[in-house]
Amino acid sequence: MKNMSIPNLNIPGIIVKQRFGTGSVTWANIEWLRKLTQLPIICKGILSSIDAELAIKYGANGIIVSNHGGRIVDTAPSAIECLEDVVNVVNGRAEGKFVLMTIEKI
């Protein structure tokens, strides 16, 4: 997908990278988005107390503790291993819910 472009996307005042899949989201991107909208911003993939603190600092309303099912980095810790540290640092400053899904055999 390196050579795939978006030829018809021309928005005045907005710099658009003409490639897909750069994967370069930064905290500055979250801060920029926060300035553009009052909609809730939820950061998924938070696995450390440091990233949780940064997510809040840059305007996140919610945090999803997730390793994306281990599909991106298969050596990442599980979400449940990271949950306590993230909950402790968030300390009520962002929306928080714990969701448990169970599957029963039929």
C-alpha cells in the first residue's frame, strides 16, 4: 500500500499525508484533535501508567486498556496485567468501566 494515494482529498488548511498506514499517531495528534472537537476522545491501546497520564494530559476523555488482542506486538503484556497501574494513575480523571465477556459452551 506504499504507493496508494488519495488524489481527490484536498481540504484547505489541512495537511493530508498521501499514503495509508503510516502508523505515526503521536500525543500531539491527540492534542490537535482535542482543539477541533468537543466530542469524547477515547485512547485505545494504553498499557502503562505513563501513557494513561499522557492520554489525560493531551485531552482524552476515556482510556481503553488493550493490547489489541496481541495481534500487533505479540510480546505485549495482557490488558489485565496493566489494568491496576492504569486505574491507579487515572484516579477518576477519565471515564472508566471494566467489561468482562464470557462465552459459554453450547
